[in-house]
Amino acid sequence: MAEVASQELLLAAAFVSDAQYNRNIPFKTSPEAVRLYYLYNRWFMRTATYFFIFLNLSLAVFEEPAVYPLPFLATSLVEVLCLLVFFGRLMHFAKITHRNVFWKDTKNICIMVAILLSLTDLAIYGALRIYNIKSVRWSRIVRPIFLINFAESRQIRRAFRSIRNTLPEITYVFLLFMFSLLMFSLMALKLFGERNLQTAEGLPYFRDYLEIVFDLYVLVTTANSPDVMMSQLAIQNILQFIWKMALFCLFPRLSAQQVISLSSRMPAFDFSSWYALFFIAFVIVNTYIFMSLFLAVVYNNYKKHLKNEIRTLAYMKRRKMIEAFNLLKEEEGTQFVVREAMWKQLVKLVAPDISNSHRELLLRISDDEQKGFIDKKSFLQLADLLNIQVITLKIRSHPLGQWMPRVYRSAVSQFLRSVVRHRGFVWTYDVIILINAVFIALDEESPYISYAEWVFLALYIIEILLKVYTYEPRAFFGKNQFWNWFDTLIIFAALTATILNTTLKSTTKYNSQRILDIVFILRVLRLIRIVDSIQRFRVIMNTLINIVPTMLTFGGLTLVVYCIFAIIGMELFHGKIQFFPPNSNAPYALECGNPALKDSLFARGKYCKNNFNNFASSFIVLMELTVVNQWHVFANGFANVTAQPAKLYFIAFHIVMVIIIVNIFVSFILEAFFVEYSLEKSEVETAIEQKIQELGMGVQEEALQDEQLLDNMESPDNDLEGEGGTKAQPKGLVFKIASKPHACLQ
Amino acid sequence: MAEVASQELLLAAAFVSDAQYNRNIPFKTSPEAVRLYYLYNRWFMRTATYFFIFLNLSLAVFEEPAVYPLPFLATSLVEVLCLLVFFGRLMHFAKITHRNVFWKDTKNICIMVAILLSLTDLAIYGALRIYNIKSVRWSRIVRPIFLINFAESRQIRRAFRSIRNTLPEITYVFLLFMFSLLMFSLMALKLFGERNLQTAEGLPYFRDYLEIVFDLYVLVTTANSPDVMMSQLAIQNILQFIWKMALFCLFPRLSAQQVISLSSRMPAFDFSSWYALFFIAFVIVNTYIFMSLFLAVVYNNYKKHLKNEIRTLAYMKRRKMIEAFNLLKEEEGTQFVVREAMWKQLVKLVAPDISNSHRELLLRISDDEQKGFIDKKSFLQLADLLNIQVITLKIRSHPLGQWMPRVYRSAVSQFLRSVVRHRGFVWTYDVIILINAVFIALDEESPYISYAEWVFLALYIIEILLKVYTYEPRAFFGKNQFWNWFDTLIIFAALTATILNTTLKSTTKYNSQRILDIVFILRVLRLIRIVDSIQRFRVIMNTLINIVPTMLTFGGLTLVVYCIFAIIGMELFHGKIQFFPPNSNAPYALECGNPALKDSLFARGKYCKNNFNNFASSFIVLMELTVVNQWHVFANGFANVTAQPAKLYFIAFHIVMVIIIVNIFVSFILEAFFVEYSLEKSEVETAIEQKIQELGMGVQEEALQDEQLLDNMESPDNDLEGEGGTKAQPKGLVFKIASKPHACLQ
């Protein structure tokens, strides 16, 4: 069909497809450009681009300082290859858009500059390397630009835009927060600074203003929570002393004995509790109020930005659909319409993989009165219609029922199937899962327990087979049957791994640790299924599963930030801290190979393995910094081995990652759950559902929920007790709208 | 006026006053009951109740284990007194309500049971004490019930209701969270448990299932973040060993040398990085997703509950107002109305302290067309009208202008006043504050700097005097001039303290540390004023100041939870851990007096001072537990000295305080700021403003903002340059609606 499609049809299909996937590429309308545009959007072109972006990013693993060192020539050749691919992709894009549009788009300029910078840096570094001069590969920082700026990663760009829009608002709050921090630091300096206090460790306490600011900033993150207050002990002693002196001065006639008894009888002057008030006030104001304020500002902007974004998208979508309509319209009476045949060809082009029956359903919705054409209003809905995942459930009789109908319909078989369909079947297996959990927790050594593992595996396999026997296999493994797929994969992977392990064990007399690990994890994962049995949990789990794709966006965002900070971190701190095995004889092995760390919390915490010596270690350190706890130990450790301003690196990371990105992530989860709590079906979804019900092809929701699996998929010749054919099902088909995340969150 | 008020009027006034303050007390309508009801609501009765509630709560400070020990007789007498007061208050309440209403209200039953329990316990404890048998004062736990259940603390009750309503929803999420925790723990047991791993400290690592669950629960709060992963080191070594063994087994023909070189050349099998994935997955799922989920659930319920609450309040208010209307209504033509005279008497009774002009304004709003009566619709608005804080700005000429008009209006005086009114004046003082900040941070020792302090004090006092000279004093110290009050108080307190300190120093040659501390704090607080100069900061600050009263509710909530946990904690852990001064000779001084703490993190962290030995210490420990960091050290420490299940106490506190109350607090701040961001004036407020503008008595908002202080308050005889009397100001009065927090947040 696609071969005979006219140029207009191809162009219109491109518009509709753009509208469907929210793409906003202003392509040229020449035949060649449209052809190139189709090629540009092919899945393999996009996948290849992503592949090379990640290849380029992962070069950091192989370049000095490397996790797996490769020769410079190899990495630079790969980098040049990646840059060539990026350039090619960009040229491809240039071919399909208008020249002035292309040059106005900052994305393209960014990519070109990044390519140029990378090449220049590579050339300089290579040249200097020949003369053995060590220089810095600074261009590695620009690599995440490719991830951000290629048109495919629209969502990451949107997240960055969201951050950019939040910045002005958050800056004000941040300044106020810094002001509060500086004020409290000044107070701390005045209250504690000039009294020669010592920490519990005997180090000077709260002497230097900048030190205090840093300590209190860390206290905001609660990372040094009780410790920073611990020199109360010292304060108390000194104040006790001062109190005694004051008693001497005020009542000179008291004997020394009397003074001591007086001051010991006066717990009212246990000042330390009063000084704790300082820290309590600080924590309330800065940790609780200001940190909530940051969340409030980020969340508020996130919501506002989301609204604007949706408005823009809707406008863009409508414009594209109107262009498509204008290409295909024909006059019909007083209005312009699109003929049914044309519409069908268009849908086939745009969505080649939807079934005929699904297409028929869409046509029935668009052409409500079966007039043979689609008017403008219905046509504009097409992109939204295509976006709604309608599950076509083909009502087929069970293949076994066709191959050996006598056996399949025998009384035993009927009974078996009714047992499987019974609610007790699910409950039985829930109990089995719980027993299995106990067995997993028990010791592995006893042979009975390892035999029990085989029993459980067998039970699970029987369950799956019984379900496939009862329900139609193609329905059981339908696109949206997440839990069925999950079960089957987990069980068969566990079966394979267990068999492999047993074979290995019987041949080599030794468990392979890695396979065992996988077996363990698979066994535990099996237990997740029990969650699915409880309605309330299922709702929460479904929301969580629905937001996973968008969470990947935050994964991308985090990746970009981590990459940049890891590369800077490696330049700043590479090799300063080394890890030695516990019984090493290297000099300063206990101080991570650096005498500057002697007696530091970093060395005492045995954190030497957390260093910036390669890309993987850097990522782990940054992950630990994201989790916040003990980050001051890292900051102080690395500041000790380089210079004090190195702390700024850690503070910057905290601001970017924890205050901004984690808060955006929290906002996203909040919004996702609020949407889920107050979910109303969109207008288009309602229209489709209505039509499905009108056509009598709907799945009874209750029946579905009650029976847990798709009972109604049984062929009509299979007697349905109780329900008694409420509606004729004309085409042996039922439709159901898949529950999906809210469009705005995708 | 109140003496001649009829019974109906008194009753109606009680209804209106109830509606105004959102009270919901179903009192009897008999003359005596109404009289008692007025007495019941008097400020001194309410204050006295609060006083005795807090007295009762603070008894914990004086009872064993005491901060300030008092004899048992004294504390028990005070307690009996408090209980008598509570009983009296309850009887008073019983007198004014119907009997069946009284006995249906769980609040009253609660209070009576609490009084009975307290008395019983007191009697038993006292009796046992005579025979020297030590028993537990278990009834102390019920004391917070008085704070919650007395009708005055409506807001705390509302917060508790909010928590109760959130519980079912949060329980589901919590169960899912626990399920995830247990699953991950099982996985950890399987992955790490059976390999004889050791922590960096050489202790067994991840062996016992319950230990793992606790460790991972702590990891969710990020308190033990990098440390719990640290035995990766050990894992790595063991896996390296296993890998070598596997190589031996798989390729038996390799020489030992070859195996070692192979395994050392294979950094690909640095398993530790792969195991870090376990922890990363754990932190993402449990710390980031589930903790956000808790916030989402709490916030969602908080919003929903707030909406219901407001709806109920509005209904209750309307009902009360209708009852009041029915009491006072008279027939006028076809409808029932309230006569103006009656209305005025009513308003005087309900709000005796509002000015005549303000009452006139309200009348003009209610009786729009000056018909001499108020119809039902307008009457029902009265409670809302009274709730809106209208600031009556009396336009008076400056008292100096009246006393010595010639001097006050002289050219010098005029110039001075225009200087003070100039924006540069504010800027100059901002610069002075900044310079002052630098001086504060500098060393105190130099005499020049201590002289500078006097200069700054003088400058600030001059500023206040100038402002009072320029603006009308009564307006300058108006009710809503928060910053003026703040400035003046801070400056005069600092002045007093500095003078006191200097006197003390010159007589006793010794600084009093406490006075110095106060001086320091006052000096630093002075700097806050600079925030007020920047518009954007002022908005945020105003929101913060507006929500302070409601934050006190959370203070009450926290107090209740702290009290209960402190009392339980003291019973469980009292005396188990002791603090000794650093150079004490007591046995086990380094182990907090308890050999069970030998080598524990608790003793090594020098946390001995954090114990449950008295009420104040308990509060500080609970505060540190609220901040979360290092809480596992506390939990382990106290579990070591008592029994392992003691950890449950800490987990319970974490769930109640951090997961529920902190999240409600965050929800409250989020909501407060969203309301602030999208603040629209209520219907009634708009009506008042309209009326104020109509009457030409409004303050130009812009003029106010520009001039920073209330310029328009100058009497009209004072020439206003530029503005040129845009509107006649008939009564020498202007009104302004005070910005106030959203009603629903109060």
C-alpha cells in the first residue's frame, strides 16, 4: 500500500506521525526531503544515534584515568567515529529542514560547536602527547551536550528547560537561605568562637568563620547532626568554670567550698541545654523550613512549566494536524472532508502495525454516522486516537480446543479449568509464595531445603502451564499482561540458572558464585507477585510501573550531571587518594597513601576506596554524595589532599544534585501520584470507550477484575455460566483501553 | 452598653462570636448558661487553662528522674491542683451545654478518664512509696491528652484528625515499603550473608536477617549511607579468591602463576562495583521513590482533609449566623431584617475593641443602600467581616506639629523629613548594616571595634528617632508594623544589655557571659533588617511570618509526641547510660558507665551525654532522632544496654515523627506557599476593599510600597508633593486590609 501512496499522502502521514509523537521538526515539503525525513525517524537511525552517544560517553571508562585502559589511539579513533556519526546525523537533519530554521536552532549550533571543540581538543592533546607533554582533556565535559541536544532526547531537554525556568525563583530563596546561614554562622562565631572550645576529638571548635559556615551548611543536610553539637561538653565545663568565677566575684565572702557546692547544686546553669537551643533553632529554620521551601518553589515551577508545555504541545499538534488535513481534503457539499479510503491509507502509513479491527474501530469513531468521509473536527482527533493504546483482544477458541476438542471439553478438563479460574487458585499460590519466602530465608545447606527449591520451581511451572491451558495462550502473553510476562520470565530464568548451576556443580564440584547470585535474586524477585494479589497494592504498583519510563528521563539528567562532575572530579582529585588492601605494606596505607589524611575522619572511616581515580569510582562517590550522609567527610578529606577551596566542588554538587534535581524528582513523583489519585479519562478516551460500548465489544471491567484474568476471551461456544451473554459480540473481538500514565507526564 | 443588652442580644452575640472564631460549642440558651458561656470564653479563663496544662506537662522536669528534683509531695500537690483545675473547667463546660451533648463528646470522656487515671496512679504510687516499693508512674503518658482535648486547642486536634485520616492510606504504602525492605533484605542475606564477610571494622557483616532488615531500614534514612556498603572491600577480596578457585577448577592445566596473572589482569571481575548496584537500586527504590510516596500520600490527604474541614466550618458558621439572625430579626415589608441599632449593639458586644469608624465602615458594607436595616444575606457575612483585619489609620497631624508647629514646619525640619522619606535614607542604612556585619565578624579585642559598636548603636537609635519624628508615632508603632516593632525592640534591648555589661565590667572587671551572649545575638539579629529592603525577599519573609502561628500548632503536635516518647524512653533507658566528664575516674567512664557499650560506635562517638536520664536530655535525644542522622548509633547503643527489641522504640519514633509528622509539616509549608503564590482575595475581602475605595478612604497600595512607610498618613494639611490629593479624605481616616494568611491555614 505504501508504494502506491501519493506524495501528498506521504507528507500528510509525516505530519500526523509528528503530531502523534509530539515531534516538532519543521521539515521541507519537497519529495526528497519527506523521504529523508522518514529515514531520519526510522527506529534504527534513532537507535544508532543513541548508541553512539552512549559510546561517546562511555569512552571516559577507557581513557586515562581508566577503569579498563585502552591505548590512546583506540579511544581517539572511536571518538572521531562518534563525532563523524553525530556530524552525519546533523547533516541529515539539515537536509530535511529549511536552511534558516536550521541555523536559528540553538541545538544545532551547540552540536556543531561541541563537535569542533572535541576535535580541536583531541588534535591538541594528540600533538602534545607526541612530545610527551601532559595536558588536560577538557573537551570531555562537552560530551553530555550530545545527549541533551539531539532531537531524540526531547524529554531530557524538557527537564533542563524546567530547571532553567526554576532557577530565578530558586535563586531568591537560595540567597535568603544563604543569608540565614551566614547570620547563624556569625552568631555561632560570637557564641562559641572566642572561648577556646574543643570538639569531642580535641580539635579547635568553631573558630574560623568560613569553617563555621561550612559546618552549618553540612548541618542543614543533617549529615553531621549530633557530632557538630557535641562540644557542648566542652562548653559546659567552661561555663561551669565561668559560673564559679562569677560566684567568686559577686560574693567574695563565700568560701571556695561553698562556691563549689553552690555550683554543683545549681543544675539550672547547665548551659549546654541552652546552647542546644541554638542548634534546634538552626535546624528548624534551615533544615525544615528552607528545605521545604526549596521543594515548594521547585514543585510550583514544575507544575507551572508542565502546564505551559502541555499548552504548547497541544497547539503544535493541532497545527500539524491541520496541515495534514489541508493536504488530503476534498470538497463534500459545503465542507471539506477526507474520504474514507484516503483516511485508511493514511492510518496504514502512520501506524502500520495496528490491526485491521483496531483501524475499523478508529474509523467508526471518526466517521460516527458512517457517511464514508471524515470531517475536519474528527480528523484533528486522529493523533490522539492513535496515541490511546486500545488492546484488541481476539476472541479465539483455545488451540487445544481446536486440535483435540474431545479431550479439551471433557469433564476433567472442564473441572480443571474451573479450578484454575477459581479465586482459591490465586490464594493457594499466594500461600505457596509465602512458604517459599520462609524457605529462602532458611539455611541453604540442608539437602531437604535444596530439594524444596525444586518442588517450588515445579509448582510455579505447573501454575503457568495450567493458566496457559485455561486461558488462551496469545491472550495470556498479550502485550499488556505485564505480570504474566514477569512470572514466566522469572520462572524460566530461574529454571535455566538452577539447571546450569546443578550441572556445573556435578561436573566441577563447585558452585559458580555468579550463577548462584542470579538464582538467589531471581528467587527473591518471584515473591513480588504476592503484591499483585492485593487490589490496593496493585494500584500503587501500577502507578510506579507507569512512571518508570519518565523516571528514565531523570536517569538521563542524573547521568549528564554525574558525567560532568565526574570528569571535573577526576581532573581535580585523580590519584590523590589511593586504596590499599588491608594488609598492604605501602607507605601511609592507612591514610589512603596520603600523609595529609593522617587522623582525618576520612581515613578513620576507611573510605579510601571512595576516590576519583577512575570513572566508575567517581560515579560511586557521586552517588554517595547524592545520598548526602557523611558528605562532609568526603569534602574535608579531598580538601585536605588538595586545597581548601576544593570544598566548593562538593557544595556545588550538593546544590545542583540535591537541592535542584532531587527536588524535581520528588515533584515529579508527587505530581504523578496526584494525577493518579484524581485521574479522569480524557475526552478522546471517553469517546473511544463509548464507541466500544456502543458496538458491544467492551470488556466488562468488573468481570475482568473479579476473575483476575481474561475470562471473557473464551470463545462464545464455551458456556459462560451466570453472565448469560448480555451482549452480542459480533466480530469475535473485544477492546479495552489500556491504563496508561497521564499524557502530560510522558 | 452591654449592661442594657437584652437576653436575645447576648445570645445572638455569643452565636456570632462562635461563628467568628470557628468555635463549635452547642451551649444551652438559658440566661445563666449564656452568662457562663461568656465567662468560659474570657481570655483569662482560657489562658489559665493553658497555663495549667503546661504546668502539668512540665511536672516531668521536676519528678524523678528530674532535671531539677523537687520532693514528691510538692509535685503531687501541683498535679492534684492541675487536675482540679481541669475538672473545674470541665464542670464549667458541662454547665453550659446540654447533658446529652456533653456525654456524647469523646473529648469530655477522654478528659475525665485521664483525670481519673492520673489520680489513681498518683494514689497507688504514693501508697507504694510509703512502703518503699518502687513502681512506674505510667499515668504520665496521659498528660498530653489534656493538651489535645481541651476545646481551646482546636488546631492541635485538627492536626491529629488529619493524621488519623491519613493513616489508612499511609498504612498501605508503608506495608508495600516494608515488603520492599524485606525483599531487599532477603536478597542481601542471600548475596552477602553466607560468605563470612566482615565490615571495615572486622565485625560480622550481614549475617542475621533481622540485623539486615534494621541496617537497610537505617539506609533508607541514609543515616549509615556509605558505611553500610563499605564491606565491599571484604567482598572484593573474597570474590577475587573465588574467581581464582574457579579458574583452577575450569582450567586445571593452568599453572598457579598463570592463574594469578590472569586474575590480576582481569579488572572486569572487580565484583564490588557490581554489588554497589544492589545498594544503588535499594536507595533509588526505597529512599527516593518510597519516601516521596509517603510525602505524596500525606500531602494529598492533608489537602483533602483541609477541604473537608473548611466545608464543615463554613456550614457550622452559617448555621450559627442564622440562629443569631433568627433571634434578632424583625419584619420589614416582605422580608425579615435586623435593625441598624440592634446590629450596632451586637457588633459592640461581639467585638468591643474595634473603633467606631471601623464599625461604621462595616455598617456601610452590610447596609449598602443605607436603608437603616440589614437583610439576612448581609447579616450572615458579619462573622467573615469581623475576621478581616481592617487597619484603621487615623490621619492625625504629628504631635510635635501640634505642640510646636513653628519648629516642626520650619525649612530645616521639612528638609530633614524629606531626607528621611527619601529612598536613599533606607539605602544608607542598608550600607551601615553591612558595615556593621563586617565589624561584628571582626575581632572583639581591639578597643576601636568596641567603640564602633557604640557608634552603630547610636546610628540605629538616631534612625528610629528620625523616623518617629517624620512619621506619626502612633502610626509608626501601629499594630501591623512588624518591622518597626522588631527594630525598636532589638535596638533598645541591645542598648540596655550593652550598658548593663559595661557597668558590670567597670565594677567587677569581668564580662558577664550571659549578658554578652544576649548582646551578641541581638547584634546579629539586627542584620535581619536588610532582608526587608529587597522586595522579593520581603514576600518570602512575610509568608514565613504569616505561617508562624500555625507552625506553633506543629510545635504542640511535636510536644505531644516528644512528651509521650520521652516518658516511655525514661522508663526504658533511665540510668543505663551515664555521662562522665572527660577526666573522670569512674569505672567505664569511656563506655558511658556501661561495659556493654565497649567498642560500640555510641561510646566512640562520645555520645554519652545523649541519654534518657531526665526530661531535658530526653528531649535533646529525640530532637537528634528527628534530624535522623546517626540515629542507628543511638538505637544500637540503647539496644546494647537494655535488650535488642529496644530498637523498636527508635523505629516507632522514626515512623511517627519523621514519616508522618515531618511530612505533614512539609505538606503544610508546601500548601502555605502555593496559597501565597496563587493568592486571590476572598469575596468578602473584595467587598470590603470595594467599599473602602468607594468611600474614598483607601490607601494607595503603590504609594505604600514605594515610600516604604505610611506616607499617606500625614495629615492633609501637610503638603503632598506630586500626588496632589487625588481623592477627598472625608473623615481623616484611611483603611487598609491587612495582609493575612489564608483563612484555611489558620
